[in-house]
Amino acid sequence: AFVVALGVMALILIPQFTSFSQAFLILSAVLFSTVGVFAGLLIFQKPFGIIMSGIGVIALAGIVVNNNIVLIDTYNQMRKRGLDKAEAILRTGVQRLRPVLLTTITTILGLLPMVLEMNIDLVNQKVEFGAPSTQWWSQLATAVAGGLAFATVLTLVLTPCLLMLGRDHLVKLEPDE
């Protein structure tokens, strides 16, 4: 399922960006995120369950590509306006840093109760950690939160570096007439 999901994403991204390299740069965030998945599971001492952690990785693949899509699309727009490569990368980073960080932080904070196995009992007015009812979702939430945190940092640092190293692909530098 994971390979199929990546294949479908690639089939959508390649025509959209008219560039194999930019499409695969976007999909590289998925590779980065898997490192974060295993790091998050290791830090929180959770096992890698094929079902819940695996579903978390597949869900994460759909989430983390968004940051790279936003970065690369903004970069392409800046290049079409005539900015040189370094200036376009710098302005893209400045312009997209806040939205990328805000969406990532709010997603991770939203998953934190599940990562910490927090159970809120409103009837008895108790908050428990490690309750049996929360253990099912903990692996999924940890996989998504860890992968998202790791991939976001690498996306904000590594994607601009790789854009700087790569050559321009099908970006019109002269204005339309």
C-alpha cells in the first residue's frame, strides 16, 4: 500500500510540476519522515506495530509532502518573476517558514494526548496516562508526530539546499508577453 501511495503521488506531481526532479524532491520528504517515525517510536519506547505504525507511515506520507509542495511551488513562482536562484530560495524560506511551522506544531500538539496515552474521563473527572483504551492509537500518533517533526526540520533545511544544487527545470525566466 505504501509503494502504491507513493506511485500515485508521483503520477500526480510529475505533470503538475513538469519536472521529475522536483516531483522526487517533494517525495523525498516521505523518506525523511520514516527516519523520524523510528526515532519517535524509539524515544517514546513504543514498538513498531505493522498495523497502526504502518498506517501512521502511510498517513504521514500524505501529510509531509504538503510542506515540500508549498516550498517548491513558491520557489517556482519566485523564479518566474525573475528572481535569481539564491534570492528565490531565501524569499521562499522567509515567506513559508511560519505557515509550515504553524501547521506542523498544531498537528503535533493535537496528537500529543494520544502519544502520551492520555485518557480523560469526564464523568469521574480524572486524567489517566497509560490507560488500556489509549494504547491502540498511541503507535499511530507517535509515528505521525515523530515523522512530521523530523521531516519538517529537514524540509525547511534540506529542500532549499537541494534546490540550490539542482538545475532549473522548465521554469520560464522571461515574463509572458
